[in-house]
Amino acid sequence: MDDLPAFSRRALLAGGAAAAPALAMGATGGGALRDMDPLRLELVMNLIVTCSAPEPVGPGASASKDGARTEIWPIIGGRFEGPNIRGKVVPGGGDFPVTRPDGVEVVDALYRLKTDDGVTILIHNKGLAYPQPSGQWPKYRLVPEFTAPVGRYDWLNRSIFLATLSEVPPAMALAQGPDENDRLIQVRRVA
């Protein structure tokens, strides 16, 4: 912090808009971008979400205001576990992916979790798919948002989370048969 320039309140007010870009662009000398408050990520849970085979949206129904929706992935179950939480994924939610006009695939899933002690928590997972070289699973980066009642799990309401979505290792698989598939979602709290 010693190498940051000293600005008085009067100088900042007098400089107005001119001072802000100089600070944002690294006026600390050399123009180097420096992380002043590094983020840490804490793995708080693994979710295995089981889906049935995708359902087509139907002919002519795929165009929407935000892109093309050609299929829906019904969520039929699953489980989740972390140091302070565990339970089941409640059947009945879904993943409603959309391909935007610029070609980017957006994950948009809404479903419920039920903890082992009977608390229902909503989760809305949104994120992007990053295509990989041919034959490889895409990288998915998600921003899950939880809605939990006040009590033991309300820490989910007061945090920001980032998650990955990937293939489920065979030892963790829950899917039963060819018309079901699993996704592993690893949720990290930003600290």
C-alpha cells in the first residue's frame, strides 16, 4: 500500500473525472495492474444433479428474446454434500439452456434442494459454456444463487458463489439407465 499515490479529498474533487481513470489504469507507476484484494474460493459443496433425456421444445418454438431454446433437461433427482450441508435434489426442476445470437451457450437451471434435516433451499444456476477442442467436455462456469430460510443454512443467502459443472466420476454416478445423465456441480464460496 505504500506505493499508492496520496490523494487528498480536495484534489480528488478538483480532479473529478480525470482522477478516476488515472487510478483505474494503474497510476501507481509503470501502469501495471495489481490485485489489491485477492479473492479466495472455499469449496462448500458437491452437487450431483440427475436429469432425464432432454425434451425438445418443439418446432417453431425455439426462438426466444434471448436466443434459441431447443431442449429442456428435466431434473429428476440427485444429491449434495459439503462440510455443513447435505441432502437430496428434489425432482421437478429443470435446466433450460439457451444459445444466444452470438453463439454462446447459457446454462439456466432452477431447482430445489432438501437437506437431511428437512429444509428446502432454492437454487438458480446460471452460467456459460466454454467450448473445448473436439471430443472434450465443455468447461462450464456458473454463478449459483441460493434462497434459504432464516436459520442454519441462511449463510447461503449472504455469500457469492462460483461453480463448475463437469462430468460425474463413475464412482459418484447416480443415473440409472440410458435415459438419465448426471452433472457434477462443485460450488465454491467467494471470500
